[in-house]
Amino acid sequence: MFRFFLGRLAVLIPTFLGVSLIAFSFIRLLPGDPVALLSGERVMSPERHAQISHNLGLDRPWIVQYLDYLWGVLHGDFGTSIVSKSSVSEQFLQLFPATLELSICAMIFAIVIGIPVGVFAALKRGSFADQTLMGVALVGYSMPIFWWGLLLIILFSGVLQWTPVSGRISLLYFFPPVTGFMLIDSALSDQAGAFKSAFSHLILPSIVLGTIPLAVIARQTRSAMLEVLGEDYVRTARAKGLSPFRVVGIHALRNAMIPVITTIGLQVGVMLAGAILTETIFSWPGIGKWMVDSVFRRDYPVIQGGLLIIAGIIMLVNLAVDLLYGLINPRIRH
Amino acid sequence: MKKTIFAAALLAATVLSGAASAKTFVFCSEGSPEGFDPGLYTAGTTFDASAHTVYSRLLEFKKGTTETEPGLAESWEISDDGLQYTFKLRSGVKFQTTDFFTPTRELNADDVVFSFDRQMNAQNPWNQYVAGASWEYFAGMGFPELISKIEKVDDLTVRFTLKRKEAPFLANLAMPFASIVSKEYADSLDKAGTKEKLNQQPLGTGPFQFVAYQQDAVIRYKANPDFYKGKEKIDDLVFAITTDAAVRFQKLKAGECHLMPYPNSADVESMKSDPALKVEQQEGLNVAYLAYNTTQAPFDKVEVRKALNMAINKQAIVDAVFQGAATPAKNPIPPTMWSYDESTVDDNYDPEAAKKMLADAGVSGLSMKVWAMPVARPYMLNARRAAELIQSDFQKIGVTVEIVSYEWAEYLERSKAKDRDGAVILGWTGDNGDPDNFLDTLLGCDAVGGNNRAQWCSKEFDDLVTKAKESSDQAERTKLYQQAQAVFKKEAPWATLDHSLAIVPMRKEVTGFVQSPLGDFAFDGVDITE
Amino acid sequence: MADTTAAEDVVIDPSRARRLSEFWYYFSENRGAVIGLVVFIILVLAAVLAPLITPHAPAMQYRDAVLLPPAWEANGRAAYLLGTDAVGRDIFSRLLYGAQFSLFIGVVVTLLALVGGIVVGVIAGYFGGWIDTLIMRLMDIILAFPSLLLALVLVAVLGPGLTNAMIAIALVLQPHFVRLTRAAVMAEKNREYVVAARVAGAGSWRLMFRTILPNCMAPLIVQATLSFSNAILDAAALGFLGMGAQPPTPEWGTMLAEAREFILRAWWVVTFPGLAILITVLAINLMGDGLRDALDPKLKRS
């Protein structure tokens, strides 16, 4: 197992270096001179331009800048925003809990509905219910989620007026962040109604972000269940007269979960991509919106640092999934 | 949504009925501030969240005007040679007492010297307290070349010595970058090794004090009880950051905020008809123009420039690009600026006369380039669309137009070139409300090859503007600037296109909000009435 | 369906007609796939015939008909079947022209990703060694980014616009093809028929592209349909974020972006472009499911 882990890590390191090199070179490829943009219509004298370039370290050879950047990254310094002049890693840490909270809720939504639906469909294979559910799942899988979000806003915020349009919590409530998770923080605060407000703000974004993972999980669970249900030991168990509940619940489901867990792990990347759209629609102050805003503000250091951090997270999650998979299913190691 | 609004209304009502009623004013702001140190930045969004709430300055702009009035400096003297400005500070001005800092002394000359020295002096330990600090406005207003020294005369007296006469200097001191920060606070941050906090937890002498900022979501302030002009009528001020204009409108309608900036022009009609709302509007402190290259034939001829100006249907541009949220421009400075010449007669839109005038000037079969900016700016939301309209206008008088564009930074750079081919669409947003900031900056001889995109150097104009810059008599300056505007109109180096309108929708119960011609959103003096 | 020899049959069977009929048999078994195919054909026809069947030009602004609801609503007019947008353009006409863009995007992006992916994948799989390692690390790097985020930044680098959006999307979709091709080539390269061809003196390129490749087309075709729908979704998402096709292009995602400000006032400007995206993507995904079953019953994935 340890060698397996080392092997994976050995692959990870050059990949991470490559990712950092790509993220770094974007900033050089982007059109336009970020220093000149600082002054807009106002004219910047060549001396001042040189001075600022020097202050930002942009006048050194790029290889030096890259190594310097890499050195910083290894020490947790992902650069400084050219717009706000504050540290990229600090901004990230402030905003990441919002994305994490949203992603976790979306994933819970997807799993809690997706797995039972998949199991049910597998058990009723070929029935009308199976076909309908899988049809709906395919619709979910094909969903342009930015439109789905708008539709839900029209329906639930516009027509029915059940949920708020955007944000994480009503402005009425104010308490210092403790964990950064609004649900937990609002529950910890003694302000009546805060938790309810935070919760109601989470509903629509979670549904939107969870839709595609839900569809994928339901489809994956169904096919994994079908495969397991066809295996000899399940047939034996059935033949032995074990109750269907025990057969499905204990024997089949446990084995079917192996590919499903992998699928769930792979949805992390999908989630982060989805967060870009979901957070934009719901004005959710997380890293997806942060990245989009930075692209529009041409805040290159933030784009660079954000790309690197996000790619790093995905790579680590994939590694964790690999390891987990290796643990549950030893055959894969060879 | 309705439920939360009910809850909000209910809560507000219960709070308001209490004896210690806390009034909360919510502003749905359009974006996140870049930071909270106004010296570091140039965006209005940042100034609204820092300079106009937390800080105050030696001089302030009189509400609703571009004229200045005493602020932290209660009086000043200018030496006879016009080079020394001696400011007498108001005594007893307290810095804010907050959760994060308790001041032990009142405002004094050290704070003023520190506020400027950190921007001016590269050796000041606070000059680079955030990476890449460029003190953009301080440099942009020419202070490094203008100020020779700033000294403390006594605890409440500060003297600025200039290298040359410069009348707009006083107006510059009312700008956000000239906000006065507390040296005592800075020292304590330095001691704690957390210099960057100066940009995260601001502390000043302004009407509101900083409470908390949740990145990209909410900024909270409360009224400064020690404000030197007295405590504000509202108790809490909240900036709810809402980047989408449609969502801002929804929140305003629902009563989740009291006032919003920058509405979609498509929404303005329905705002005006909403009984719960009122809409105020004013020309912004900006101008969009089409600058000919006056050094290149045939644009070196006044008649040609005049003819082209007469061919442009400005109203059509205002309608198509702004849906009416702008006014056609006739002068190079906006109408809200002092010395604006009302009497100027604009070149009439008259394609026939223009055609004839062009023929009389001996120009036929002219083809030219029109440069269109690639980005939306407050004074020109869609330059390409405007360029297309100009293209079809010029077509009518037999002038063929090719529209060109470059990436924004390159556009700015290339359009400066003295031998540039073509007329450039560009504009300007005023900084300090002084006409010098438009007339000299954009049209002076010194700016040729730089901000003077028309490459236009008229001795008559330049003399007037230089004379106005050196005089400190407002009445005389006004007269000189009006003469300069007349010269400009006669010579027509630009086609002045438009001044965009700043439209501010707010709840009916909001009182005391005064629109600033500088485009600021400042909430001192604002109240909510039932 | 459990006939695991079907794939082998496809390889061995010399008769094209028979293969085709077998393919169609499996494909038509899947009702969803047939529905998807029908819808897709209708969409293609609508896109091709758009200039003939649309009542209005897509960019034509009717100043007297701004934000009209669909024809069946109270204030709707028959001339504007699905209503008009904020500047008085007919939504129905714009949607049909939008189909041209979306299908075009799908085809071009898929072709770019497919061809690029095959070439790179074959090279990696056939030559192996450090070339293979280098290529696969590169693909890992691309896959380490969320695809939409990478596309977004790429478009920011290249400049917003439809062409650049297509290039960016093709680039982020391509690693899947590389991986598939490489795996298939590695599996095939030591098979007898390949060894035989090599002994007979066939050159490397000929071996790779004429002999090996046709035998690993099935998974590539399935992946191609997936990419087709992904390309349409991603292009619409970029358009929605303002980084794809630029207004006034009637691209569906861009239309949605323009419609956002009317979300609570004019549901039709928001609803129909999204519905068009959903229907198109769904039809292609349905077909993809059918293709997968038909081409390779072993390839049962999620």
C-alpha cells in the first residue's frame, strides 16, 4: 500500500510542477500590460512604469520570476492581487468556506437522492418507473445549470417568493465568522432566525450545483447495482431465502458502492466547475465567483494563484480517491 | 423572498419603535472595494467604502458641488508667491474608537504629514506596506513633481511648499487619496507587525466607523459618535455588495436596501413609476469625445473638423448607446462643473451643410479611421456601437470610415502617438472637479503626445488655461476658463460626444441624500423618515 | 445484450452492410436513442433551413415590439411566436439561427478534439517510452483543472469570442480522446494482425492509422458524442459568462446572458434559449447512450 502511495505521489509532483508552470505562463500570455492598465486614461510616465514594474518584480527574467513564484507557493504564498493588493491565499481562505459549504450541501443533496433512486431503478429494472427515473436523470445530466438556476429563481424567488434571490444570509443578521460555514456560525450565534435564513439561502444553489452529480450518481448506482445483482453470491443469497432487504442492503449495496464512491470523488472537479456558474448566478461569495470576477478585472496574480490552488485541490482529492479505491479494492494496485 | 422582507420589516419596525431606536441604512453597492486605504486605489467603489465613510480630509467638497470648503483644516493662508500653503487644523478632532483600536490623542499635524509622506517618500516605511503599492492618484495628480516639502509648524499647523504655482492644489486636497489617516494607529500596527491591517481595518475621523467586512458580501459601519460635525442621524450603515444591477433593483423594490447605484437603463422607467421609489439624476463629471489628429491633413483644417462635427448625430448615439441616460456634449467639460459655459452654441447636426463645407474646404473622397475603445467606460458604454453610428453619419457626407480597435492598454498607448492615423473615441472622468483637470490635462500643449489625443496645441487656449491655473481668484479663473471653452469650440479639435447621466434610484423614505457631481456615494446627512 | 462477442464480430465480419444492420438493430432497441435521433435530425433541419423558415431576421429590432410575451399569452402577437427580447428581436428566429451556432460549435469542437486527440494518443500509445510519459503528464495537467475554469482563462488569454471559445473547449476536451486512443492502441498493438502487418513490412504510420485505429473506433465514437454535448454546454456557459460569442450573435448562452436582467419581468426571454440548449444536449446524450449500447455492449458505463 505504501509503495502504491509513493507511486501515485511520484506522478503527482511533476504534474503539479506542470500545472504551476502553465498557471504561471498564462500571466505572460495575457494580452495587455497590467502595469499600464493601473492608470487607465491617465498617462503613466515611462519612469513610473519602470518603477512599478520593478516593485512588482516584473522586470526580471521569467525563469527567475517562476522559480521565485514556485518558492513562494511552497511556502504558502500564492502572490498578491494586483487590484486589491492583498494576499491571494488570504482571499482564498476567506472565500473557500462558502464554496465548501455549498459543495457539501450540494453533494449531500445528490447522494441522499441519487443512491436510493439508483438502487430502486436497478431493482425495478426495465419497469416504467426505471425508465422514467433514468430519463429524468439523463435530463439532469444534460442540464445547462446556469439556466436551471435562473429558472428556479423565477419560480421560487419570483413567483412563489419562498426563497431569497441571492447571498448567503439576510443582512439583518450579523455575527463574526467562527468557522466560515454560515450554517454553523448562524446556529452558534444567539440570533433568532439566523439559521433559518442561512438555510433558506442555501437551498436553491445546492439544488443547482447538485443536479449533475445527482444524475451521475443515480446512473452509476443503478449500473453498479445491476452488475452486483447478477453476481453468483447475490443469487446464492437470494436462493438461500434471505430477505430481499438484507440481500440488497447488505450484500449488494456494499459491493456496488465501490465504483459509486469513485464516481463521487470524481465529481469534485465537476462541482468546482459548477461552482463558477452557480456562484455567479446566486451572487454567492465563494471562489467560483472570485475567479470569474478576477478574469474580468484582469487580476492576473489572482487568476494564476486561484488556478493553481484549485488544480491542487482536485489533484489531492483524486489522489485520495485513488488511495481509498486501493484500500477497498486491492486488485487495482497491480 | 417576501417572507424575509416581512421579517426585515417586522424587525425594523420593532427596533424603530423602541426607545433606543437604531436606524440602519442599507446601500446596495455595485462591487467589492479593492481595499480600505484610499491612497492605494483609483476606483470609485473603493472610495465610497473608505474615503467617504471612514475618513475625512483637510478640505472637503461642498455637498452637491465641485467647490471646496474647510474640512479638517479650518483655515489656510497662501503666501504671496503662491508657493506656500499653511493650514490651521481644527482642534479637538477625535479619531474613531473601535473594537480594534482606541486612540489616546486627537488629530494633529503628525497625522497630516504622515498621510502624505507615506505616498511621497519612497523611504517612508509605509511606502510599500502592501506589495506593489503605486499611490496611483498621488502620482496621477502630479504631486511628486509639485510638492517640495510638507512640514509640521506646530501641533495644529502644517505647511506645504510647492515648486510652482498651482491653483487646483486645494481641490486636489479634497480628493479621496488625500484622506488623513492616524499616525498613532499606524504606529501601533507597525509595532504589532500587522501593517497590512491599515488597508483592512481603516480608522479615521469620518462620519462612519468601520465595523466589519465580509469579502464580496457585506461591509458594516456605524455612526461615529465623535464626528467633528456631530453624530449622523442613521446609526448603522451597511453596504450590501450586489454586482448584478437587476438584482440590486429587486432588492431596492423589496425594501432590502434603501439606495442603489448604476441601474440598468432599461429599468429606469419602471423605477420612476414605482410609488415606493424616487429617482434622482445628474450629469456625471465626464465627457466622451472623438479626437481628430489635428497635425495630420486634412484634419489640420478647422473647416474639415467643423464639417465632420456637424455630420455627427449625437442624439442618436445617446439613444443607442445609453438608452437616453446621457446628454449630448457641447463643451469639453461637464455641466456640473464650475465655469461651464452655458452660452456655447453647439455645431448643429446638419449633413447637407457639412457636405458643402467639406467641399468648400477642397476635400473630397475622404476616407479615415475611427478608433473605438474595446471596453465600456462610464462616459462611453459601447464605443463600437458609437463608431458604427459615426460611420454611417459620415457616409452621408461622403466620408468613408474604417473602424479600428486594439486591446485596451495598447489602445491607450497607441492613441497617444503624435503621428497617429485616425480619430480616436475616448473620454475622461474628472478627479477633483477643477476645470484644469479637463482643459489643461486633456488639451494643453504639454499634454501633446500624451493625454492630448488631438495633438492640438493652440497658444491662445494654452495661455488662458495656464493663467487660470496660476491664479487663485475663483472669479477670474471662471472667466478665463469660459474664454478657453470658446476657443475650443471655435477650433474644434474634438467632436464632443456626450456626458453620461448618473441615475440614483432610492426608497421614498430616504432624505438628505445629495448626489455628488464627482460620482461619489457619501451617506453623511442621510436619514430615513417613516 | 449480454452477447459479449458482438465487438469481435464487428471486427471480423467483412460485410459492411451486415455490420450496419447489426448496429441499427442494437441502436433501435433503445427507444430513447431513436427519439434523440429524431429530435436531432429536426434540429439539424431547423438550423439548415433557418433562413427559409424564420419569420424575421435574427438581428432585426422592432422598436414597437419590445419584450412582447409569446403569442399565446394575453399581450402576445402572432408574428412573434415566442415573444421578443429587450430590443424587439424575435426570439423564435434567434433560436433557430442559434441552432446553427450550437451545432456548428459542437461539430467543430468535436472534430478538433477528436483529430488532435487521436493523433496525439496514437503517437503516445504506439511509441511508448518517454514520448508517452511526456504526453500523458501533459494530459494529466490539463485534466487537473476544472474544464470550464480552464476554458474561461484560456478565452481570457486569447480574447473573448466564438472562435477562441471553440479552441479553448476543444483543448480541454482533447485529453479524453488521447487517453482512449492510447489505451486502445496499446491493447491492439501486440495483437496478431498487427504483428502480421508489421512482418509484412508495413510502416509505422500506416500501421497506426490504417491498421490499428479502425479497430478502436467504438469507444472514440461514444466519447465524441459526449464531447459534442459537452462542447455545446461549455460554449453556452462561456457565452453566459460573457466570454463566448459576443452580442448580437444569436448564440443561446449569450442570449441568456443578455436576458438575465429581465429574469423577474419577462420569463420568456430566459426560458426559451435555455430550453433549446437542454433539448439539444439531451437529444445528443440520448443518441450517445444508444450508440454505446449498439457499438459495444461491453462498454456499459454509468
